[in-house]
Amino acid sequence: MTYVKVKSGGIWGIEGYPLDVEVDISPGIPSFNIVGLPDTSIKESKDRIRSAIKNLGLPFPQRRITVNLSPSNIKKHGTLYDLPITVGILAITGHIPKEKVAEYTFIGEVSLDGSLSKVKGVLPIVASLKDLGLSRFILPSENAVEGSVLDGVEIYGFDHLKEVLEFLTGDLKRDPVRTKPEEHLKKEEPDIDLGDVIGQALVKKALEISAAGAHNLLLIGTPGSGKSMIAKRVVTILPPMTEEEILEVSRIYSVAGLLDGGLITRRPFRSPHHTSSEVALVGGGSVPTPGEVSLAHRGDLFLDELPEFPRRSIEVLRQPVEDGYVNLSRSQARVRFPARFTLIATQNPCPCGNLGDPARECTCTANQIRSYNSKVSGPIKDRIDLKVWVNPVKKEDLLKNLKGETSKDIYERVLRAYDIQRERFKDSETDFNGRMTNKEVEKFCLGMMKKEAKDLLNVAMEKLNLTGRGYFRVLKVARTVADLEGSELIGSEHLAQALQLRGEEV
């Protein structure tokens, strides 16, 4: 028999799918063809495979070799099919028992000397194929830990094609890679703390509310006032991720090639440079890959100096900020990447940055200030729940080194509020107050509001030009403020703080 089918898997978006590598060797003029919509990297695998087999000391078949990647209607990309193609050729030429090949699923890149290299997307592929009943996988050693974090699968990791050959022929014994849960869920504590921040009590309160309820936050202030320093310390007070969220985020990082060994156990904090393009932010390319908004999924996306980002790059944030996902359409298919993140941004009040600084004079004209602030459109600003002015710290406070609460103190309150929300939304897909649906706002905000708070809300609606989106976002923030104080009902003081932190005062 000159035909063999080797099980493998492919990736589209962040979802894996089963793929069969069909190898046929027949008489004729020596050739090596790969069909089934392969990309350039797959076509180039012919030279890698030929050299790898020769460097094993084995003859490369001088016959007509045809490889089909099935299903043939999906564009294939990456180098993860090197290993299954090589195994298929070695099985047909009698160097590997075909019955042993049928027991495993193969994924991996083969180097010229036969060593196996790490590939992208192993975690979502293994997870998807596991759901289809496949449980035994042969991978490069660098991907073995990544695949072994899932229960119910056997992962065998190898460094060289020779080891795979000896394992399948029975000359080498190898146990499946075992990863203990505590190993891949180990958290590294950050070496920064909100206790380092001197003063800025209101700003730290806004950061606490943002972390507790997943509310978008904009910090406005002069250069050197501490905007970026404070924003970056949000990672020290973010609530923990659930096991489902850990796997979800880790799948994204696996596809992006950023998963180093174990899982992503902390909520992501992504900080792209202001020169980042639209594709870098939302993802894309001929083969769609996740952008920064997806890499920040379930965590925070930090945009330092927001008006310095290209206008188009800012505007593409509308859908992910509102809907929690990004749709990318390509000729082959449509891809949806999850992007449920909290936006934290900073900006100067004017081009020179000194507007409002008591110690330095602003040199900008009214038109320059208006033009600078118009770089961020109204629809984007309306999607930001909290807008806080960061004033420069007084010199006497700096000299006295007056520090406030530590991250540990604030984290304890955030965690209590997070537990309240988990109980509240246990029968819903909502995870934080900031992502409540309109019906949930009616039930958990308007339906749990004191009379004086409703009176204040009516006054606010009459005196403030709140949009419908702004109205609902104020209520969501008020709910989080009440949760942080352990209050079941929303009082006027909670609503007043939500209005104050939105930059709206009655």
C-alpha cells in the first residue's frame, strides 16, 4: 500500500479543527507536491522534510509524492504540518508501522537536521480535537507543556525526529508529559504597588472602581502628574480569572505565539505604542491573527497619550469596546476574535500639556486646545465611564512622602465586590457590572435604588446632557460603587460619585 492518512489539526481564528494529512507515493518521475490550499510556509516544507529525512540517515524516496491537506477548501498556513507529512512518508517507506501512526495526532515543525521546533496554536487545536475524541498527541517538546494542561489527553513531547521514529517503532519508551495544576496556575507577584503613589486619593478610587467593575477609565493631567504610573499599577488590584477565562485567554496567546509554557493566569495588561496601526490593534492580515484588543481580552488595554494615536486606530475601538469582540472578514472566511477588555487611557489637557498646571503657563491657543481634544471623537469619549483629572502632587506632600493605601488593601475591597458580582450574574453571561445588559441595569440598578438616589438621577437627567449610553454607564458605575461599600441598595452618595467621576456634576 502506497497511501497513508496521518491525523493532525489546523487553526482558524482561535478555534482548532481536525485535519487529515494524506500522503501517497506512486511510480513516476520524482516529484513532491502538496495540495489542499497550502500557503508558502507549507510549500517550503518540502525542502525541510527532504533534508530532515536524509539527515536521519534514511533514503528519500525517488518517486512521485503527493500530499493532500484535507479538508481542501480551507486555506492552510504555518509550519505545523511538517511532522505529520514526514511521518506519513516514513510510514509508507516502511520505517514506521502504519498501525502505530493511526494511534496519534501529529503537530510540529521539522528543521533541516531533524530537530522539532515550536509552533503556534497548539492549545486550541488540542482542545478542539479532544472534544472530537482524539486524546494522544505527539508534539515538539516546547509545545508539550502547553498541550498537557488539559485534562483527558496524553501529550508526548520530542526534541528530534529520530526520537519520534524510535518511539513509534518501540525502541524508545516515553511517558506522557504531566503538568500539575499548581505549576501552570502559579502567579508571579508584580513588583509595583499603589502604595508607591503619593496623594491622588480620587484617582486611586477611580482605578479601584475600574478594576472592580470593568469600567473604562480616562486619566487627564499635566506631564509628570503620575497618570501613567498610576494606570500601570491597576495590575496589582485586578480580580482573579476563573479557570474558563484562563483557558480562553491562553488560547488567544497560543495562536499569537506568545504562550510560553504554562497558561496565562493573570488578567492581561497590554500597552501598545501610540504609533500602532489599526491591524496591530484589532488584528488582521491575510491570515487573521489577534491584535492588541484580543490580547487584552479579560484584562486591560492601556493607551498612553490617547490623542497621539492615529484617528483611525482610535475609531476601530468602537466595536470591541461596546460588543467585546472583533469581526474580521477575509475571502476565505469570517473570523471573530474575542476582545472583552477594559480600556484605560491617559492624555494631556492640551498640546503643551500645561493647561491647568498652577506652576507652568499654557502656551496653546484655544483653537489648538480644541483641535487636540477633538482627536478623540465624541462616540469614543461616550464609551468611557470614568474621566478623572490628575493634579500634580504638591511639593510638600512629596517631601513628606505621604503614601496612601497599598494595593493589598484595595485588592481586598475589589475582591469582595467581584464576589458579589459573580453571585449576581451566576445565571448570566455577564461577568462585571460594567458589562450589564439594559435589562440587568433595570433589575440591579434602577430596581435596587433608594428614593433619594432616584430623585438625584431625575435632576441629573434634566441638567446634564447625558446620552442614552451615558445614562446606563452612570448607573453601572453607581452599582460598582455600592458593591465596593457592601451596600445592597444604590444610594444618592453612590450615584453622586458616579456622576463626579464621569466628569458630570449636577
